[in-house]
Amino acid sequence: MSNLLKYMIENASMILNYANTHFSLIFSAVVISLLVWVPLGILISRNERLASIVIGIANTIFCIPSLALFSVFVTIPFLGLGRSSSLLALVLYAMMPMVINVYQGIKVVDKSVIEAAKGMGMSSRRILREIQIPLAAPVMFAGIRITVVMATGIAAIAAYIGERNLGRLITEGITRNHVEMILSGAILIALIAILFDTVLGAVERMLVPKGLKVRRSN
């Protein structure tokens, strides 16, 4: 343990630089994923045929090993090594947990509640905004939390294609047979995943409607 702390202190500048790169990659991937996959999840909840196609594509992409997907993107001229290939891969992997959780969250809303809202003269758009999305929030947040934790881990593999993040500590540590280097990368990546999940859990508790919280706790 003392050797590990000594290594981290002596290489603090490099580690912080890698951590910053790791954070920025995950943040960019999650923001893009929210902008793309949440609207798509809402869209397919209105069309079962489209939902079947989109979910099938999402599951297929998710089954592709990350290193294989990174390697394919590297061969594409306008992507190449580094951030572009890494970011695209993470966004594609986020498709499955985000799209499916948004879709399922909206679909499981009690039909009687929707029918009552229609009976009150509410439009489909208003029902979606004021009823379906708030009630689907816990399931949607679960998809976001899964995506963030997953992206934190997969981002480390991007070190193999030139991304200079915490995964570099692990890959170079394995090459050099440097135990402290490997442990530094692994521990920090795990801590980042736990931090993100904890923060998102707190945000979820603040945003989920109170009535829904009571019903979930019963």
C-alpha cells in the first residue's frame, strides 16, 4: 500500500491529466447519448414496429466486444486513433441501456392513468410531458446510471487506440509489469464509477416525483 501511495504522489500530475481526459470523454459521451437516445426512446414508444427494429439494433451493437468495435472505427479515415473513435463507440454502447429504459419506462405507465388524462382533454404531447415522462423517470434514470458506469469502464479500453486516459495506466502497467501503475488506474476508474453513480442517485432522489417515491417504497 505504501508503494502504491508513493507512486500516485510522485506521478500526481500525470494521473490528474489522465483523470481529466477520462472525465471529459465520459461527460461528452453521456451528453451526446442523452440528446440522441432519450428522444429516440420516446419516439419508439409510439411505434411498436419501429421499437422492434431499434431495440434489435441496440442489442446487436451491445453484443460486439468493445475492443473489436474500437478497432473497426480506427480503420475509418475520418475517425482514426483517439477521441473520435472512442466517443462514437461509447455513444453506440449507450444506445441499449438508454433507449430500452426510456421505452420501457414510458410503456409501463398505467394505461388507466393515460385514459383518464385523455378523458380530461389532455393532448398526447401534454400527457407525455406531464404524466408519462415523470412516471417513467425512475426507469429512465436507471438507464442513465447504467450508461455512466458502463462508459467509465469501457473508456479505459480506449487507451488501446490512443486515448490518453486512466486506462493508459493499466495498459502500460501490464506492459511494464508495474503493479502500482496497474492498481492506480484500476482503483481510480472504480472510484470514478462509484462517484458518478452516487451523484446520479442523489439527482434521481431530487427529481423523482414525491408520490412516485412513496409508491416505490411500499
